[in-house]
Amino acid sequence: MSNVGDNWKCPHCGHHQVLSDARMQSEWNRQHVRGWKKGVPTVGIESIVCANKECQELSLLVVLGLGLDSVIKDDDEPVSVEGHWTLLPSSSAKPQPDYILKPIRDDYYEACAIRDRSPKASATLARRCLQGMIRDFCGIQKDRLIEEIKELRKRVDEGSAPQGFTRESVDAIDHVRSIGNIGAHMQKDVNLIIDIDRGEAQALIELIEMLFDEWYVARKQREERLAKVATIGKEKEQERAANKAKAQLPTTDPE
């Protein structure tokens, strides 16, 4: 869990801040029960209120710790962490704009929602989300994702890929494909299992968020900037035409 003075990023708004006593509380509570085969259960609760005035949302984390001693002492710390659950916000997903296709956004939201409960399933959804992005944003659609990535890599090397694409981003997408393949093609080898932890699943989610920004958001902002310049150009052209017409009007002599 976090401590006062830690650098912390709000999961609601993404605002970076230093944690203070006034906005956080973190404590462990030993449970007065006996007989659990794993040890002495200890529950940690962390509450943090965002310092951003435009957010001020509550983040709430519950951690289950294990103590191996049969005698509970007030100053005991949990020996290990059995699990943790983020109660607020219910998902780490960031709101995405409507100009990203809904099926792509839905896969992203679901990958975030099940990240802690099933990292492997989250990775599989991340894979499908990236495939949808390649088909929608790049217009590449083939029978298999690996073939689509090869075509995308070819276009990047030729310089014909859409703006925002780099070899590094294609390499990262290929890594997601290989990680998510186990869930996507389980029937090929049911005995082949690759374990994926919460941190690894989160890394895939963050890649999707980065590509949302570099592809969709950047393209939208570029279109809006160009449209704004075009509008200014038309307005100035109309203004010049109006001034020219006014200058050509015949003048009348006063009586």
C-alpha cells in the first residue's frame, strides 16, 4: 500500500500528486479468527482522495495479508499479500472518445475491468482490441493477426503507413499478439499455458491507451487544426473579396 510522501497518480483523472496525511489513510487490521490453513488473515484498507480540485474522487483499495504467527501482536505486519481488490474506481479504464469505434472501446473497457481477476483474459481482450484498431485505423484486414502485423510492418518500412506509426509500436503490437495468443487459440495446445500477472496485463492496457492517443486522438486533433486553418483562410478570402468590391463601388458627388 501507499505511504505519505509517495508520488501517486489518481486512477480517476490521471493527476500526479504527492500523498499527504490529510488526503489518505492506510492501515492494517488483524482479523480475530483462528484455524485458517494459510495463517492469520489481516485486512489492509487504503483510502485516498484526489487533490485535483476538478476531480476530488475517492480511491479505495482492500488488501488481504497473511500472518504466519499463531499469536497476534498489535505491531505485527502481514508476512505476505494474498490478494488485493480495487473497490473505487471499479475499473482503471480511461474514458475514450466516441470517434473510436464502440467495439474497440468495449474490448478496452472489459480488458481493464477483468485485469485483476483474470490477467490472461485481459491480455486476450487487449490482443483483440489491437486487431480491431489495425483493421479500423489502417484498413488492413487479413485472415490472421500475424499477417495483418506483417502488412503493417511492410507499410511502415515503405513509408506508406498512417501517421503515428513507428517500428517500435509495431514491435509492441506483435508482442501483444504473442502474449494474447494463448487465450485466442487455446485449441491448438491446451497444455501450453503462459502465466500473465496483473502488472503485465496492465502494461498491455497502457500500450492500447498510448496508441489511442498516438493514432486516434492525434488524427482528430490534426483534422481539427487543419479545419480551423481552412476556415480562417476562407474567412479572410471572403473579407478580401468584400473589401475589393467595396473599393470598386462608384462614389457620388455631394449636392
